[in-house]
Amino acid sequence: MKNKPPYALTSVDNALLLLQMLRDQGGLRVSEAAEELGIARSTAHRLLSMLVYRDFAIQDDRRTYVPGPALAANQVAGHPNQQLRKALHPHMDALCERVHETVNLMVRVGIQTRFLASVESTQVLHVGDRRGTILPAHLSSGGKALLAELERAQLDQLYRPGQPDRQLPEREWKTLLRELKAARETGYAINRERTEDGVAAVGMCVHDASGEPVGALSISAPAARFAPKRIPVLVREMRAAVARAEIDLKSLPDL
């Protein structure tokens, strides 16, 4: 029998219980969560809001909370990503200081991108911490940069497994192919408010010692500060950061 920890954190325990309820029940209203846990509706709402923020829950059209992408996501291998995060963090920190915008590290898992780390800008108006966020790879800047590294056959396997089961409508598929072609030519990809209103980003791949892409860095900024004339500056700073990071990654042969 498991014993409750002597210094149990009630708020953490309630959040974990909500995750179990979402997993097992498939849907949950604020009133149901409050009654089940014996807490105030306002407390239940705050807990569920945090689960939405971290992609463990979403709200449907009936304002019922249902499992989010993080609960259905495939597992990401841990140890190599821990090494990657540790190796890149100093470069992310330095890049953030130079461009004064939030810098993120992400990896691709199938058709998703997972954010492993963020260094937040200190500006009052800035993009927040994205750690744990899951976004469609074909929409995020880093996801597109990583997809651009794939051969056409690999892209077909991901997004066009068969007409009845295709992952993207024809128009969106053609748009993706054009964006990936541009990313291969320029070395970076752009996301202009495709995943979140008011937020834009530029992403670039990071390669290991063998030249294989192991992740992507992105610079995320409020769309109001993402003017076309600023993109070359951000790209130049990111290229320099990626080049320095890839030198460090050469000393990690097991990555």
C-alpha cells in the first residue's frame, strides 16, 4: 500500500487527480471537478486553466474540459534531450540577450513539435515560457525547419499515408511544400500567427556532429515587433548562435 508523502502539496495532488479524471472520464466540467475534489469552483477553474495552458486539457464547444494533446502525445526519449537542452541553454540565453526576445528549443516527434526549453525575454510585452507546449510541426517555425530536412518520401509518409487518411487537406499540403522549399533555400522558417494570434517566430535547425538535425531553435516575438525588416537581423543572430551550439554538440557523440 502506498503511503501519502508527509509533506503532500494539496494543489499538486488536485492537479494530478484532475489529469486522471480527464484520462478516465474523457470530459469534465468545472462544477464536476469542484465537487469531486471538494474544492471551490474558482479553485477548480484555476487548476483546469493551468492544465489548458500546458496542453493537458482543452475546452470544447460546450465549455467542457477534455484531454489535450499532451495526454495523447507519444513519449519523447529523455536522456539525449536532456543533453541537448543542457548543451544549448547557454547559447539560448546569450541569443535572448542579443535579440531581446524569447528563445525556444524544440524537437519533432512525428507531426508534432515539443518545446523542451525556453529563455524568456525581459521586455514587458513578450512571448511567455513555452516549455511543454505541443504544436503541429507544419505550423510552427522550428517544426517547419525540421520538416524541411526530410526527403519527399518521408513527408508523404507523415502527411499523405493515403487519401482517406491524409493528415492535411490538399490546399494546406501544397502550402506546406512551398514553405519547406523556401526553408531549404534560406535555412530558416517563419510562423506568422499560425499557431497563436499576435505571436510570430523564426526557426532554424540545430545539427549534431554527423550533420543530423537534433532539434530547432526559434525566436518568438509579438507580431507587432516582427516587422519584415527585422527578420534578417534575427536570422543573422540565430545563425551565429546555431553555429556556436553545433560546435559544442560535436563533443556529444551519443546525442
